Amino acid sequence: MRLLPRYVLFELVKVFTVTVTSLTTLMMIVVVAKEAVEQGLGLIHILRMIPYVLPNALVFALPGSTLFAASIVYGRMSGANEVVAVKSLGISPMTLLWPAFTFAFLLSLACVWLNDVAVSWGFNNMQRVAIEAIDDIAYSMLRTQKSFTSKRFSINVRHVEGRRLIKPTISVAESGSAPAMTITAQEAELRTDTEENVLVLSCRNAIVHTVGQTAMHLDEIEHGIPLRDASGKQETKHHPAHVPLADVPGEVKRQKLLIAEARQEMSAQAAYALLTGDFAELADSHWETERLNLEFQEMQLSRFYTEPPRRWANGFSCLCFVLIGAPMAIRLRNSDVFTTFFACFLPILVVYYPLLIWGVDQAKDGALTPYAVWLGNIILALWGVWLMRRVIRF
């Protein structure tokens, strides 16, 4: 009897290892290929990105691999009448099931951690690799299309020789106190300064046209553009979806402070308008911007509240999938691999994912409690308990 749980656990780990390795590899290839095509990344930058893609690929692969392993192992055992033989000896089927539940529980904890790593460390470093590769991306597009356009600047060239841009025309957009400018040069080069986090445009024999000023002829000129502006990537440091779980409480306090400041600002403006008798200032049209800003800040707070339960719910999908997959595979008594898996996966596809998406959307909008994201997990767990009772009784 003591050997049964070990045998089941060994079979689960064996199938799970093969499956998760295959799915993780496939997911990494898809994500890296997508980034390479969208960003125009070279081989070196693709290789640098691989470690940061790994956590996200594992988060995607773990729940499905766990379900696949459970459905295949228990489907084969049931199809070979091993479960019937165990029952005939007076041994409860729970002896066969608890290794899978324990294994799935530990994987769920690992998946929660990996989810946190993927959306914070992994995503932010993928962004950093793409940002630092902006000069190579620009050169790649300039060689093929003779032009490159970003959020802050655009370049058109006659042709490219190595790292030299021949006859470039560079248009730099206005930023803060810096006016818009256009630079035409005999030749230019781009380079990324990672220490200063800027993209440096080095131009030789250039004519600089600045808005509101006289054109200047310069033998050499260097102009720096912040890497995030040059790449067009958005700042994700305070984005709810990319904040580590450990930093969420601090971000919640920060968001509450922003909301309080916005309300105080609106109250002060209303009080001043009443004091001065400027009732036109109290019209709805004057408050539209402030109202939209306050709604956005309150929605951000709801998203911060939603992130911790969402990541925990996503992680514990491993356990919920096994609670459905293992007893259902036993009841199906079919040793065919794909028939068993898809029969177990269908109710998850129909029930779990729509509920998860609906719960996350409602929680982020503040319409429901953040713990609504657990609704799909709870229904799967209750369904799994009902199936286990049927397996044990019959």
C-alpha cells in the first residue's frame, strides 16, 4: 500500500516533466519570435531576452501540464482497471489521488511566485532589452525602409553604410522646454548610452533648424533623447499589472494619496469659485478633466487591490485543474491520451476561463470585490469535490 502513492507520484512527475518542458519551449519560441518581429530585434538581443521570457512561459505551461499529467496517468490506471483492483482490496481511491493533489498544491505555490516574477522582473527586463536595442532596431529599419519613426523623433536617410547614415534628415519633437528641431547633415550615427539612458544622435556637417530661431551650421552636434521616449515604451514602474506583490501595499498607499490630493484640488477649486462668485467655473464642462482624472486614479486603486488575489488565483489554477482532471479521468475509464485530456479540459475551457475573465474585469472596474477573481477556482474546486465523492462511493 505504501508503494501506491510513490508509484502514482513517479508517473505524474514523469509525464509532467516531459509536458512542461515541451510547452515551455514552445511558449518561449512564440514570445521571442513575436518580440523579434514586432521590435526588429537582432540575434544578440533575442538571446538576452530568453531568460526574461522563461518565467512567463512557465506560468503558461504549468497549469496545462499539471492537468495533462493527471488526466493521462489516472486515465491509464482506470482504463487498465487498476482503480477497480485497488477498491477490491478495500483501499480507498484517495490513496491514489492525494499524491496528485499534494503535487499540484506545491506547483500552485511555485506558479504564484513565477507569476509575480514574470509580470514584474521578466516583463520589465524584456522592456529594458528592447529599449537598449533601439539603435539596432533603427539601423535595421533604415537599411530596409530608409526611414525610422518613433515617439520623439524620425529619421529619413539616402542610404546606410555600416553605422554611417548618409544624408540624414532628423526631426525631433518638442519636449518640455526644448523646442522642436530639424537637423539635416552630411552623415550621422546612432548609439545607445546605457549609463545615461539616452539615445545619442551624432551628426557631422549639420544644419540645425529650431522653431523660432535662425538656422545654424555646425561641424558636429550631438543630441540625446531619453531611451523610453526614443523607443516609445511606456513607463511600467507603477503599472498595477507589473508591480511585484511585495510592493503592492506601498503602491496602494501612494494611489490613495493621489486620490486624496485630486479630491482636495477639486474642493479647493470649487471653494474658490464660490468665494469669488465665478459660478461659470462650476459648470460641468470645466470639471470634465478633473472628473476623468479622479475616475482614472480610482480605477488604478481597484486594479492594485485586484492584483494580489488575481495572481494567487492564477497560480492555484494548477490545483483546481487537478481536482477536476484526476477524478474525471478515473470516471471516464479511457486510456486514450487525447480523449481523456480534452474531456477533462472542456469543462475548464467552458467554465473556468470565462469566469476568470469576467471576475478580473469586474474587480478592476471596482464593480465587485477583488476576490471575485477566485469565482472560477471555487466552482472548479466544488465540482472536483463532487467528482471525488462519486469516485470514492462508486
